[in-house]
Amino acid sequence: MKQKKLWGGRFSEAPSSLMVRIGESISYDKALYHQDIQGSISHSRMLKKIGILTLEEQKKIETALLKIRKEIESGDFEFKIESEDIHMSIETRLTEILGDLGKKLHTARSRNDQVSQDVRLFLKDEIRSILKDLFGLLSTWVDKAEKTVSIVIPGYTHLQIAQPIRASHYFLSHFWANVRDFEDFLSSYDRADELVLGSGALAGVNYETDRDFLMLDLNLSRMSENSIDAVSQRDHVLKFLYASSQFYIHASRFCEEVILFSSQEFSYFRLPDSLTTGSSIMPQKKNPDVAELIRGKSGRVIGGLNHMFLMMKGTPFAYNRDFQEDKIPLFDAIKQVKLAIEGITEMVEGVELFPNNALRSLRSGFSTATDLADWLVFQKKIPFRTSHEIVGQLVRVCSEKGWDLFTIPVGERGKIHAVLADPGYDAAIVLETSCDKKNVYGGTAKHRQIEQLKSAKRKLKEFEKKLNQISK
């Protein structure tokens, strides 16, 4: 026997099997149960305040809702596909417990504003959790940078060795990228921190709903200005998915570097065994699976953002059933972001550096060629373009003969250009001092690294304060 819907009075037939299967969202939106009950309790308190419910009725409803929450959390609650979604599931159970009193709860409310509010509350809770985890990752970047200020590694452009940098500079580059991620997730939190209850289906409700009371009771910072906008847009979801996608781009790029730098050809990094796996056939293998999996998940999260853009672009006002699909990429992105933050934090904490291998690549990769050209400019007063050409010829000869800047004989240097036989040549190409020549704000010089670490720690204190504010 087909179950009659709570909205079924206008219909002479129950929904078909197809309609039930294609229309259900309970299989995934049950994740909103806590926020749905939270919003319903506040709504019941507001209904009591405006005289729709008596104090006794409101207390019974609130007690029953808390009972339902316990049933869900203990696993005793039976989710049925016929109930469509989390809202109808909870309301159906409430009516089973309280009879007609349970049917009063939906007064002055639509599922349109109800789900919009649930998702906003859910996002606030989840973003708080993400920000706490991301703060931990930011702290880990700073810790790693502090320990590696004295280590020099190659810097790359086009995946070709470019110039020497301090390892701390490298780790802090990822720190600052994740700082922007933190700020964008925080902005997503602010976007979701809005009351939309009272908007009804799209036009508002025919009751003197006390929205100020609801805003205060749900600990929200502002109230939606337009009821159509409140139920018809999903900007809060889009903003979160954008922040998640940007974070995953940053995460994926770091993972790619870990994969490359831990390979035999580079051998700058080594991940702990706990973050790697072996091969079923090749006993020597140690695969950086955590990094590869996070890199792979980036497309999944970015695809979720694209899904939302395409889903929204053709929908007219106000609410459309298409919007039910917003929660699938949202819930998945939340899960994947948390996994990635945890994985990257463990990689940064556990990665071991091999400075000698890095120095080998720096020497063979002509990494101080620019320093040599600048020496010709400063000390020999040769125009930079001419200096660039001279050093380029030097590198070409070294490459052809199997030398590097350190091993090419003085006489051979002199054949290229007499200035290259100058005694000051050797001092101009020293790897250890190359970094400290980049003594500009934001540069890789040791003095600037210490300066940057202080700035990073100030940023951590700023974020810690913001975390405390939104956690109250």
C-alpha cells in the first residue's frame, strides 16, 4: 500500500514508484538531521511566542524533537524512502509521537525556507570544524619552516632548476596559499551565517513570524532581505565549493611536488612508511599513495563546483526541485576537504629532507647562473643583457663538455670571455650565499625568512582569535 504524503491532499493518486525513487533525498540529506531539529526547535519556540502554540504544546514538541534526535544518533530511527527527505522524515515521526500536535509544527514554514536554513546551519558547523583543522595545518607549515631555514633546495620554474631557495621559503609558500584558503572558508562561514526562516515558499508567510527572535535563538548574525532571494539562490553553497576547489588546487600542487621530490630521480624528500604503500609485484616499491589520492580527489571536488554552476544556471525563480542536488557535491566536498587537510598535515610533519641531494641538483643545474650574471653587472659594470649572453655561453660550453659552473677549468672560462677568469668568479657562484643575496621583503634571504616567520605567527594569532569568536 502506497503511503499518503503529508502534502498529498490535492492529489487523487499516490506518487508512482519512479517518482518516489527519483524524488527521494533522504539517502543523503539525513546528514542534516541535527540542524533540522535545531531549526525546528527554534521555530516551535517562535510559534509559542506569537501565540500559535501554548507553552505546554511547545514543550511537548521540543521534548519529542530531542527524542527523535536521540533515536537518530543511536541508530534506532528508521529512515524510509517514502518520507522523501529529512524534513518529512522528522515531521512524520513527530506526528507518530504527538498526533495532531505534531502537525502544528509546520505552521508558518515551507520546506523551501526550512532546507535553506538547515544547509546554512550545517555549513556553519562544518566550516568551524574545517577551520580548526586548517589552523592546525597552518601551524604545521610554520613549524616545518622554522626547522628548515638553514637548508637550501632548488627552486623551479617550468620544472627546470631556476635558483637556490631556503626550504623554509618553500614551505612558507604553501602556508600563505592556505592562509587565503582559511580566509575564503571564513568568508563562506559569514555567507552562511544568515536567517532565512520566515521566507516561506518564496513570498514570506501569513503569520507575524518573529524573525528577530529566530535570528537570536539560532545564533545568526543577520537576516535575509528578500524572501525570493533567500529560497532561490545557493550562493552559500557555491562559495563553499569554490573555497574547497581552490584549497584542493593548492593541495594537489603540493602533492605533485611531494610525488616528484620523493622519486629516485630527485630524492629530496622521503615520506614516512605510514603514508606510503607497496607494490603487489615489485618488492622495492614505496608509493606516495596519500599524495596521489589527494591529487586525484581534486578533480572530484572541482567537478562538484562545476555541477553546481550548471545546475543553477537555467533555473527560474524561486525554488526548483533541481536544488535538491546541491547537497551531493556539498557533502562530498566537506568530507574530501577534511581528508586532504589531515593527509597534508601528516605529510608535512613526517617528510624528511635530504640537503645533500638538493645541493647536488643545484650544482648540476647551474642554479647560480643568475648570481654570476649579476656579479658581472655589479662588479664589472657590464650591461645585464651582455652579462646574460656571456653566462649563457658559459652554460652551453659546460653542458657540452660535462662540466658545471664549479668544475669548468679557469682557462676554459677565459676562452669564453676574459672576465670569467677573474678571481671573484668563485665567490659569485657560492650556493650557500646565493639565497642571502635575495634580501628583499618576501625573499629567500635568511634575514627575510626570520621576518616572514614572524609575520606568519602573527597571522596565526589573528586566525586563532577569529576561531575563538565563531566558536562561542
